[in-house]
Amino acid sequence: MKIKLTSRAAILEAAFQIFNEKPTASLGEVANYAGVGRATLHRHFSSREDLMIALANSAFDELDAAVDGATTHAQTHTEGLKLALEAIIPLANRQWFLAHEAVESDPDIAKRYAADKQELFQEIEQAKLEGTFSSDVPTNWIAETYENLIYSAWVLVKDQDATPKQAANLVWRTITTGLKP
């Protein structure tokens, strides 16, 4: 049995799909892809920016749920960071286009991003105490490296040059041992 989505959910799903394929798609194209009229789309989202903010919030919710689910039973912070990678990278097709959208100007999105960043810093600090990362390497550097390697993994997955699992393993190897043989 096929589940019927609400108009809002159908628009969000369509937007994730179409913006992944064509980041410059119009709202009319999103409405058409969702199988709703433009008026219906505009009842839910008054502008492209409103739609992007809703997509960003949905993406944050999905990421948070995936990471929380994957790391619930992690025995160490190090294991949690690795498991988080394995949960985040398969979501590339849902997150990709948001890396290119300026949604951080929205105060709520900025708060969510800052909270996620702070949580990552705390996990890295704990992983340093576990000996995973050198204590003389700035936490900000490790966090930026971690996030940028996730982006690189998304590129590999999007271009079908690696599976999500392979990409996660490459990220983990690179961040923990570098690129040496």
C-alpha cells in the first residue's frame, strides 16, 4: 500500500529530490514535481527562502535522528564520531544542495548549526582525552576537517565513486591516520 503524503510533505520530498538534481529549479518546478499547484505550494511556503528554511530544518531533524540512532550504544566518544559518519554520509542525497544554500542567515537555522557545532567540539574534546586525536591539534581544526571530509565523502557518493560505507571508511582513515600507507 502506498502512503499518501500531505501536500506539505509532498512538497518537501519533491524539493529534496529536484534541488538535488537541479539546485536552480523554480518553485513552479517543485510544485509540478510534487503534483500540486503553485497556489498550494505558496500556501505552505511563501518564498523560495521559506522553502529552503523548511528543508534545512527537515535536514537537521533527519541528521540528528540518524546520528542519535547510530550512536546510542557507542562505548566511547571516538566510536560515536565514527558511527556518526556512517549515519551522516548516506544522507548525502538529502543534504547535498543545502551545502550551497545560504540558509544560515535565518536565526533558528544559525542556532541549530551552532548547537551542532558545539556538540561536535565536545565530542572531539572527549575523543582527544581518549587519545584519538593529539591534544596539541586545535579542536576547531579537527572539527573543520571532519566536516569538510564529510562534504568530500558526499561528493564521492553523489558521483558514484564510492558507496556511503566506503566513503565513511575513507573519512575515518583520513582523520585518524592521515593518508600514509
